[in-house]
Amino acid sequence: METDHPSSPAPLPALGALEQRVLGVLVEKAKTTPEGYPLSLNALTTGCNQKSNRAPVTNLNDEQVETTLDGLQQQGLVTKVTGSRVDRWRHNLYEQWQVDKVELAIVAELLLRGAQTEGELRGHANRMEPIDDLETLRQKLRPLAERKLVVFVGAEGRRGTQITHGFQSPAELEKLKVAGDAGPTTAPERMSPPAPGLQEEVATLRQQVQGLQESLWQVQDELRQLKKSLGA
């Protein structure tokens, strides 16, 4: 769906981590498995927790996803489709964000995986919409960057510069930009694989970190919902 870009877009809202994941999944499934779209709550939760094409991997439940959908519906970003045996959900992002098919695929990949280099982003978004080469990607990134839908983390055009989406708070974007501008200060040391006795410890630590990330996501979104209810 091709649309004209608005001349003076409104400031972008900061989306919570769960909101980012839910919107990214709705876009992805609409493009990659259109026969199953719009999505039921169960299918959407499964898509959010999918282990491939996600960073970080999550373990959300239906209640968390449904609460997130309610907030997105209030913002006009999703619509509940009723009338069948199971309620289903679809996104309204073409209308709300005024983007074309390829632009939406690019933003969705950033919502699903976070900041990426041009090469990574092209490869990942290409599974949803064809992007022939890096120059084609850059032609799509320029108008998105002008509208702040995407943000370059570091100097644009520099090898290894990453790109992220603009639906983050100014503090979050500034933190990413500072890290991107700094770049690597020293060449990374070649690391040996962990000894067999350490592998289980590493796996356990990763699971603990993932659990902490999920808990933080939930607290952030609960705080966001509380602020909205208080009119803050």
C-alpha cells in the first residue's frame, strides 16, 4: 500500500518494549503468513515468543499481550476484528505512520530486533519485502530518517553504523547514539570457547539475564500504563 508522506509529521510517541514487539509481530505475520492474518491472541503471543528473528527472546503470556493490545488500540495503532469464533487483531500502521510496504518492513524489523547495520537490516527485512541491494535500502531509509521513523546510531555512511527505530524516548536514543559515536576503542581480543565446565554456568546466566529483561519490560509497561491512567 503506497501512501504520500506528510510534510510535517507529528512527534513520534515512545513505545514500550512490549508494544514494539506486538506491533513488529503483527506486521511480520501479515507479510509472511497472510493466510493466518489477522492474528488471534494465542497466535500473537506465540509470535512474540518466537525464538527466531527476535531479540531478545521473550516468554510473555496472553494476559501481558492482551493488556498491551488494549493500550495500542487506544492509540489507534491496532484494531480488534470481531464477528468470528475467536477475536483477532490487525495493525493500522499504513494509515497511522503513512509508509509504504518496504518502509513498514524496515521499521518492523527494527522493532523486532533492535539496532542493526545496513547489511543486517537489508537481509532481515528482505524476508518480508524484496530489497534488491544496499542502495535500494538507503533510498528507503532517507525519507524514514527525515521523518524520524528511523535513527542512525553513529555517523551515517560510516562502516558498521547501526540504525534503530524512532519510537523510543529521547533518553534511550541519546544513550544509543553516544555508544554508536564512541565505536570500538580497541580491537576485540580473540576469545577461546568456554571450558566444558563453564558452559552450563553460561547458559544459566543467560537464562537469568533473559528473565530480568522480561521483568524489566513488564515493569516499564505497567509504569507507562499507570502514567497514562493518571494523565501524566
